[in-house]
Amino acid sequence: MRFLVEEAYIINNNTPVTLIVHSYGGPMTLNFLHQMSQEWKDKHIKRMISLAGAWGGSVKSMKVYTIGEDFSNTFVLSTPVKKMLTSTPSLAYLMPSPLFWKPDQVLISTASRSYTVNDYQAFYEGINHPEGWEMYKDVLPYIQDFSPPGVEVQCYYGSDVNTIERLDYGSSSDLTDTPTPVFGDGDGTVNLQSLEACQMWIGQQEQLVNATKYPKADHMGILANVDVLRDVVTLLAGGK
């Protein structure tokens, strides 16, 4: 990514680059910027525009771990997708962050116990996925480092769309059955407290941090939202 930024900078007459990131691209780009010196960022980066950044993870990742994901497509089988996605560290990275979920906030409830951000080892044991716990431990240092990126941030995200905030297993005492989703606020994929996490940087860095909410813009729809596109184009054109 450093090479791509430097190349774009050079071929555009030494013009600082605007990074436009979506969803998991937000935390990935944050990690990249943490590795770069402030001198390098001041020279090469104009700003980062985040669209639906999954800064603090999402409860939906736990749904993928338990029952898979069909992406609302009848031609997609959730079980093969589950097998693929649960083998990747990126899904562990998207577990709800202890920085943005309260320690007593229930994420999964069964007849015998509840699971919070403090119970991830037990959660992975409950779904018989010990490798998931190892992957989570590997990515945890990156999750916990939510220091400012050191560049201007424009954080755009949706809200007021039903988003899974808890999985309820009812009378079942384990995690083998199909849970009932309990919904809260977000963009349909990422919970609101995760989308809004970028606001934490306001006042923590010299560079501007701006957060803008677009009601009813969902996680993928934000990429084609007329208001969002207008604001992005205005920024790129040098407007306010």
C-alpha cells in the first residue's frame, strides 16, 4: 500500500493522496497509517474518507461464526461460506471490540449462560473453533490500538437500519441451534457504536476529524448514496 500511495503521489505531480476506504478497509488502513511516520503522512496523505468503517467490529461477525452467511442471496449456501470465512483472521478482527462494547453488554444469550466481550475464549470453545480463539489473540493488539491515524479523517456512515446487536438462543443451552437475532441501530451490518468510533479521535490529533451520519444508508448502499457521493466529490474538488 505504501508503494501505491507513493506512486499515486508522484504521477499526480506530487499531490497528496486521498484514501477512500469502506468497511473493514477502515481498520486495515488505520493499521497501515500507524506504521507510517508522521513525516511520511504529512507529505503523502491529504485525508482518509471512510465509508461505513467497521472501526470496532460488528456483532454480525458472531452470527457468521455460529450459522454462516448467505449475503441475503438464495443462491448462496451459508454453510460453505461459514467454513471459508471462519478460517480467516479478518473475521476475528471484526469481533465486537472491548473498546466500544460495555463489559456487561450481552452479545449472545443461551438458557445456560450469556456471552460478552469478556467471554470470547468461551465463545470459541462453544462453537468448537479453537483456531478462532488463536486468531483473535493474534489480532487483539491491533484492535486495542485505536490511536488517531495522524491524517485528516472524514467519517461517513449510515444509521437507522436494523442491525444485529444480540443473538438469542432461547431455551437452547449451547450454540448449535439457530439463534433469533435481536436488532438495534446501525447500517444493517455494522453496529452504530462501531461506525461512530472515529469520533473518539476528535481533539486527539491536530488534523481535522469529521463524522457525518446518513440516516437509512445501509452498509453497501452507502457506496451509491447520492448524498454521500455528493459530499465525497465536493471534498475531492476542494470544497468544504
